[in-house]
Amino acid sequence: MGIVAGLDSSSGFTHVVVCDTDTGAVLREGYAPHPIEERATEADPQVWLLSLGEAAADGLLDDVAAIGVSAQQHGLVPLDVNGQPVRPALLGNDKRAQVAAADLVEGYGGRQAWAQAVGSVPTSPQPLAKLAWMARHEPENAARTAGVMQPHDWLVWQLLGRPARRTTDRGAASGTGYWSAATGSYRPDLVELALGHQVALPEVLGPSEAAGTTPEGLLISAGTGETMAAAFGLGVAVGDAVVSLGASGSVMAVHHEALVDSSGTITSFADATGMHLPVVHTSNAVRALRGTAEMLGVEGGGLEELSALALKSTPGASGLVLLPYLEGERTPWLPHTAGTLFGLRRESMKPEHVARASFEGMLCSLADAMDVLRGRGVQVRRVFLLGAAAELPAVQAMAPMIFGTQVVVPAPAQYAALGAARQAAWALGVAQGTLSPDEPPAWRGAVAQVLEPGDEVAVGAAVRQQFKAARDQVHPGAFETGAE
């Protein structure tokens, strides 16, 4: 029996899982927080190594043959000519580059030009926007920057002893703003547009390639970003979509090709297997539920109480529709709009109907996002529902009928770390000649609750039609400029 490890260096902690190479069974785990302030937007990259050392203490990695690395996405580690950071790493939650991102969009011909160039439109989290921010606000640091890496790239490089060769993978590269999943190549001219000069960029490895081997003989796989690692750990495949319920929301699906979307609604990521992960984002998901709970004065202010209240209503919420665009919206593109409670009548002005309208509005908005992908030929036969809100009874009751398909709610687990371990097993198998570079190891799927839409598909369609009617009346033509 072989043993591999996957480590996930997220924004706040490092989690390490040690797994059986053949089955993916977790044999042991380690955990350590990052010694940085909560919600910090910068970090000394050394804290990631300190956290890794603590998480892997007490012989956790004994007998491990290979390691895969997953890490927080959209972080930027700018390096000087000697490979030393010129400043603390800029993390993905840093929003200071919003103006710089907007200027990049305008300076390169608008959203359509960017979507055609790299499959995404610049936003503040992207490393490209961070480079533009540095050029504007920290010109000395920008001038000293000779190379750039992301957190997972930097960790892999450190584990290998900082070799001359620096690497990344397709998944992480596709989130930079200067690598195209469609062409599989960098756009150094866009780096120069943002920073003012070109820099050394990591070599992009294939999914089953190894980044290298340590002097002790430990194989290090290519690694990837957290989103791609989690999808790999879940075992999603063609026909699967993943709906993430955070404060904001997202819908991503496995597809055989990169989607070039002239409107910029679809972000074209690459995955960790050689396929693609087109993603559509919404600006509002659980924040609409929390806002509703506060507005109604729900006892305890909790989502569980809001869920119980919503289930006292019936599908369609007595004609009430909540357009949950509280922070503006990305899908449809309504950046300056506000939310709308539509269809108020005396009989519908009850807390349970408002509560249900918040759940239906959130899920219908995400179903709109899913339709953008389906409209481009992406198959969705099964939906994985992620996030703490996925456990709410109201979400589980409404999601299958509104999405119109089977919904899978995976049990809580460290899926990004598991995906990194699975990648390590793949690279190890290829190196040993026991696995094909085109076929990852067949590990056990996620333990999950499976919810079927049953006979309620027609009810869900009626709820969605009510939502669309309200949306199109308040925002006529909002989807006419959606994805091609």
C-alpha cells in the first residue's frame, strides 16, 4: 500500500491529509492555523511554511511517497531577481485593486476584449490587477519585481528547495488574468500593460506532471488552486455542476472546452484534470438570507430559524418574489442596482412568505447563472451543493425542484486537501508507470446526501417562471447581453 499526502494552505489554516494511494482513504490528518490576523489582506509567505510545519509535525508525513499542494487562489507573491519577496504577499481578499482592475478593462478595449484574450475580465482579486495596483501605488516595489508566483506555486518551490525551475498548473494559471485556458498560453503583454515591464512567469505543468523531487526522494506534484483541488477531491465530472453558497454565490461545471464569452459573464478556468471549469458568479447568495433574517427580526437571527419559518409557507411564497441583488449583481450584469421585494399584497405580507421568498430568490438567481452555462452547451445532470447553508432544510427542500435535477450535498470534509492528495497519487503513479497520464486514480466518491426532484419539477418551474417575470419587469433586457 502506497501513501500520499495532500496539503491545503487556505487563507486561515493549513490542513494536511495522508491517504492510501489506491483508495483515497484518509489515514491521518494534521491541522494548524496561520499566524496572521483574521481578514488580513497581506501576509509574509513564511507564515505558510510555519503553519505547514506545525500541521505536519509528529511524523505525520512518515512513509509518504508524494505530496500535492493546494492553496488559496488569487494571491500574489512578487519576487526580486534573487527570488526574495519584494513585499508581503497580496491575498485574494484584498480589494484595493478595484480601480486598477477597472482601468485595465478600459485600457484594453473593454470586457469583450479581455474575455477574448484570457477568458476573464479583470477583477480586484486577480494577480494581474494586483500588479497594476503595485505599479500605481508602490512603484519602487513594482520596479524591483522580476518574477511572480501564487501561493501554491511558492509552496511547491519551497518544498523543492527553491530550484531554478519555477512551476504552476493550468488551474491556478487560469485565475491570474494573464494566462488563457483556451490557448494554454501566457499573455506577457498584459503583464507589461499592468506592471510596466515583463517578469519571469512559472512554467505551466500538465495535471499529472510532477514539479520535481526533493533530495530525499519525495515527489511533489504540480499542485493547484483550492477551487480546482476541491472539485478534484469531490470527484466531479462532465455532467456535474457545483453550486457554492457563500455570502456570494457561484456555479461551475466540468466542460470539455474553454468557453469564450464576449460578455464576460463566464469566467473560463481550467481544472486539475485537463478539462475546464467555466464559472458564473452571483454577488448575492447567503447574504440575502442573513439580510432577510435581520429584517424580520428572526429570533436568534439564525439561518436555521429562517429556514423553519420559510417552510411554513408554500412554493411561490404567496406571490412574493425577492430579487436578491442587494450588493448589485454580476449575473445579470447590474452592478449598481439594489434588491427588490416584488408582488406585495395584503395576504402575502407575512413573515413566512418573506422568508420563503428569500430562499427561492437566492436559488432562482443561482439557477439563472446555471442557465448561462447550459445555454453554452454545458451539461448539468447533477448539482453538488456546497457551503454551510446547503445543510438548511429549506435549501434542501427547494434546491432540487428549482434546479430541476438531482442535488448532492457532500458531507463536510477537506476536499481541497483530498484533491491535492489525489493529484499526488496520480503523479506518483505516472512516475512509477502504474497510471496513465490521461486517467487519474479512481478514488472513492464523497460521502453525500442525495436529493431527488421527484414530482416537484413542474412546481419548481412555476417558481422560476414567477421569478423571471418579476426580474424582467424590474430589469427588462438584463439577460439580453448574457453569454453567447
